[in-house]
Amino acid sequence: MSEEKFSELKFSAWDQDSIVNTALREIKNENKTLSLHVWQTVLTDFLGEQGEFWDLKDDSVVLKKSENEIAEKVKEVVQNSNDDLTQFSIQLRQIWEQFNRENIVFKSLNDFFCEDLNRKEIFVRVWPSRLCPYQKDGFCVSVKSSTYAIKMCVHELIHLYWWQVWDKNINVIDKEGWMLSEMAVETVKRNSSLNELVDDQLREESQIALKAFYSMKVGDKNLFECLDEICQKVDYKVVDFMTEAYSFVKENFDEINAKYYKFEFDSREDLVESENER
């Protein structure tokens, strides 16, 4: 039996030029890759609450300042947060080492996916937004909260394992596969030894998938109960689970997709209402 291998997370503050360039791209959202709710989160993190730099109109975002003015505002936010990013990355590394003591996270994921992650190092870059952009060599986490940042580390690590196995065995890239991958982070957690660790250590941030899925029902059954049943039915064999769960999502995609975007819309409505109350 080959020796078990564990990846290492390398924490650092993301460099300012990369933050500015990424922030400006996400603020424009030209390819509409961000949902409206997530788009507003990015705008709020870098430009402040709606009003001065951006506003909502007809279920979309209107930028109210020139590109140069927006760029200057983003640069100001980044410069002001530089020391915080550095200190937070040091603190986060220490918190992660305690959370992942004796490589418990990687051991749990190795066991569930029946293979090691084929990366020696994963670079975790701290930046000012709650959005967590993915890069080829790692991902970003938010400076806003250490608990939230650790949750996102777990979320993204499950994604790395998931796509490694998926690409070798399923190798389909479509909207149903993406939707399943976002649901599956919770299913992996719930059906592995990660569950107790995450619930005990992260508590209020123990729900590691997208919020829309937790209250969602498919037919008259909770979405995650459906996925748990599939996982148990295939005796926790991950490739069989991927195959069966992918078929389940494809069969019910219209319902799942509609409910997902309704949740996003309702979240937006809550945000607009709270802003109007101020």
C-alpha cells in the first residue's frame, strides 16, 4: 500500500495588483458569471453600500461612476487593507494548523474520495472580499472572518478533490455538473469524518455549501436528504455517487435551478429592503 500523502496550504496576503485587477473584473461582471446577489456582495466589499458608486435597476446593477473613479476607489480599499491582509494571513495559518491537526481534514477527504490530492502545495490568498475566486494553484479567502475563511478552505478543498475524481471518471462540463459540485460539498462533509469536526469547530459557519440549498426541497423531500440517500444507496462509493447524483440533478434540474435563483432573488429583495430602511 502506498504511503498516504497530504497537501499543504500556503497562506499569504494577495498582492495588490492582482486584487485590483480581479476586483475590477468582478465589479464589471461583463460575462454575467456572478449572480445578482453575489455581484452585490463584491460591489459592497469594494465600493461600499449602494448609492454613491452603484445602484440597482430592473434586476441589474448600474455603475454610477467612471471606470477611473471606480478603479481609484478599489485601489484605496486595497491599500487601506494591506496590513490587515498580512496579519490575517499569519493568524489564519495558525488557526488552520490547529483545525487541521494531524492532517485530519486531508485524511478525511482521502478516505472519502479513496485517493490523495495530486497537489503538494495549495496557495490560499487573503483578499478584502467575501467572494472566493479560484485560481489554478489555489483560491482566495476573505479577510472578513477567520471562521468564514476556514469554512471556505474546507469548501474549496472538497472542490479540488471532487473535480480531480470527476475529471478522471465523468469528465462532463455543464451547468448540471456545476450545480451538483456546489451541492456535493455538504454531502461530502455530512457523509465523512469531517462532519463532527466542522460542526464542532465552525458552529455558525458549519453549513459549507451555498445557502440556497439548505431549505430547498425536490418534490416534497429536502435536497440534502435526497443526496444522502443516494450516497448511502451506493455504499459511499464516490464515483457511483457522482454518477447517480448527476442523473438526479439532470432529471430535476429545472426545479432545482428555479428554486436556486428564487432564493438569490429573495436574498436581493432582503438586501434592498434593509438598505431602504436605513
